Amino acid sequence: MNNELTFAVKSLRFDENYNPSENTRITTNFANLARGDKRQENLRNALVMMNNRFNSLAQWDNPKSDRYAVELDIISVVLNIAHDGRQDAFPAIEILKTTILDTLTGARSEGIVGNNFSSYVRDYDFSVLLPEHNQQQTHFSLPENFGDLHGNIFKAFLKSEAYTQQFSKAPVICLSVSSKNTYHRTTNVHPVLGVEYLQEDERSLTDYYFGKMGLEVRYFMPPNSAAPLAFYFMGDLLRDYSDLELIGTIATMETFQKIYRPEIYNANSPAGQCYQPSLTQQDYSLTRIVYDREERSLLAVEQGKFTEANFIKPYQPILEAWSAQFAL
């Protein structure tokens, strides 16, 4: 059973000439930017925002704030399923890999892998399975074993040769904080990640789901940011990664969040001591980048149904047996 699911990795550069591949989830942040009449302008402006943010945080030996540039590669993970003497493939995960270019020396250094996180199975869990489970319920609840399969697929990928041969460190996923929860500022301040916030409420559903993937979470608001970011990681977030690696992730993901959730991350005033994010507050600025957030939400349902029809139902016995054995 261990050999029934294997992984393969493909890489595609994200730059102003980027075109989404056929297997890319069209709701992915970077894929959404690369569509329509403004596609190249969108991409170019997003990359400029990332580089400017990186240089604003990497201030040492950088008097003109133009020393560094962030290079991005989209890492697409294909899940190969062996059964009945043949092998089928399903697009499982997409993440981002950052590389830091020092324009002064010409040197490139590895950044963090992870950053953005996209998954067809996650679309199925949140947009199909969870709503159907709660359709006739008087109180919200989670389906039995919710997130187990997805979590085991992710953990298996990290243990696979496809991951360990290409990436030297564990991933860090950087997402928006939950608009349903309240966060309280602490006195703990990191020079790059900024001030740490603690969640006052129970774990968000995203925290729970990423916990199934073996990831824990901490919340930091970087210097001159409007709101804290959620960093999902393994190991020691503050010691396992260099300042430049962390800055690469902040610059990349804060840029996407300013575009996708400007009410929170492009707000005109920063988060206070006690902070609850809101997508309805009006005191924020828009970027010069076109982004269709409503379409993104609608497409998530379509992609969840695609996953159900082409992955969950056809391979359910194989997936359930593999997941149960992997968890042992």
C-alpha cells in the first residue's frame, strides 16, 4: 500500500510573462492575477510591490532600498496513484518557492518553500464536504475524520524523495488571520516578523485543518504592516530560517494579501492592542491590481466538485486504506 501513492514535482517561474498551466487551480492568487486585459500589468505591479516590501525590511547595507529582488517559482505537486496495473495522476498541491537575488553581488540564496498554499482536496473539504455535512444540522459540526486525508497527503509529500531531494527545510505557509477571531498584541517582538499576537478565541477552522497537516501557527505583525499574518510551520519558526528567508515570505504573502484582502492588509490604520479583522470596514486603500475576489469564491465550489468527481469518488477505497495505514 505504501507504493500506491507517489509524488512528482514541477516548477514554473512566476514573473510578468507567467501563464497558468492547465493543472493550476484557477482560484490560486497568482493565477487569478494572470488573467484578462491587465494580466501583464497586474503581474509586473505585484512583483514591484514584493521587491519594495522586501527592501523596506532588509534595510542593512541597503541605503537606496533597492538591493534585493524576490524571484518566485510555482511548485506544482502531482500525486500519482498506482492501481489495477496502471498509474493515474492528480494535481494535489501548489506552493511557492522564493529565491533572493542580491543585485549588489549577483548572488542568489534560497528562500522559503510554501508561502501560498493551494489544494484541490482542500477545495473539496471546505466547499463540498463541509457544507453538505451541515446542510440539515441545527449546529455547526465537522464531518468525521475531517481533514485527515488531506493532512496525510501533505505529510507524505514532505517525507517523499520528491520533496527531500529539492528542498532542504520544512515549509512555511503564510495566510491571512481569521476574520472571526480576536487577536491580542503581546510584548514579544522579532526584528523581522515584528510584534507577536495571540489568538484569544478557540482555534480557527483553518488552524485546525493545518494542524492535521502537522503545522502549528504563530501570528506576527511585521514592521509597518497593517495587520498580523498567520505563519504555519514545523519546528522553530524563529530559529530555523534566516532573516532574509523570512523577509522573502513576508514580502510575497503580504503583497498577495494587500491585493486579495485590502480591508485588512491595506487598511489605513494598523491593528491595535486588541484586534479583530473585518472584511466590511471601509477605511482602506486599493492597489493598482485587478483581482476578482467574488469569482474566486465561486470557482472554489466548482473545483471542489471536480475533485469529488475525479479524485475522491473514483479512488475512495485506495485513499481510505492508504490514509489509515499512513496514520499508523
